[in-house]
Amino acid sequence: MLRTLSFVVISSVWLAACSPALNWREVSLDGGLKALLPCKPDHGSRQMPLAGRAVEMQMVGCEAGGAMFAVAHVKLGGVSEVAPAQASWQAAMLANMQASTPQLEAYSLKGAGVAPTPVRLSAQGRRSDGHAVVVQGVWFAKGEDLYHAVIYADKVGSDMAEPFFSGFEFQ
């Protein structure tokens, strides 16, 4: 009996150790984009104000490893609306989380448009409950489709960020 119980306990610990917190999977999104997410995503949509007008935002997201991962997409009325929409979206996100001055760097994605420049952002701010949060996000466009991918966590490690941000591909 004790031997069987010991085997069950050891097996459970071993299986738990082999279950990664980040279980990456490929997800197809609107506009021909494929993404890697570390968990089974929920899907949703809602109307949101963006650059002076209401747009329908499609979103997939999930929580894993203590972080929230999300990818959002909006289809705009034309290519000329993409740059103002991207700037508005970035400003709204930073304002909502009372973010510090963000760090911006170029982001490269084969198949994405070059205007506006795809960008990767890092910042620290506050959750709605007042607790500190770190955010890393990217914005990129293809034609009149604008995308935003983001990770919110207490700490964003490279084991989260690199597979997520390098896992986008246009079909």
C-alpha cells in the first residue's frame, strides 16, 4: 500500500514537472495572420473608439504562466487611417494603465506594411486594481488591417516574449 502511494505521489510530481506553463500552439486570425499563443485562447469582439470613430475589434487571448497574452485586429476604412489609428491605440493603452514613458523599438514582420512603421513597446504601469504591471506589445499593419499583440504580467521574461512576438506570420 505504501509502495503504491509512493509511486502515485512520485508520478504526480513528475507529470506536473513535465507540464509546461506555456504550451505554445498556432492560431489563425482574421486578415490571414497566424500567431503562437501559449494556451488555448478565448475569442471575442467588441466595438471600440479608435481615431475618432467606432471600429469592430476582434481579439483572441489567454492567460498562462502568470501573464495575459492577447492579439487584437481591426479593419479600417482605408490605408490612410492606419497611422492615426495606431497612434490613438498606443496612447489609449498607455493612458489606461497610467504607464511610464514607454521604450519603443522597431519591430520586423515579413509581410507587414512599412507605414506606419511596425513598433515594439515596453512600459510599466498599473492594473485597474492599482497593482504594478509590465506590458510588452507590438503594432503592425497590412493594408487596412491593424494588429496589436500584447503581454501583461508582473514580469515579462524572454521565455514569454520571444516565442510570442516572433510567432506571427502572414499566410
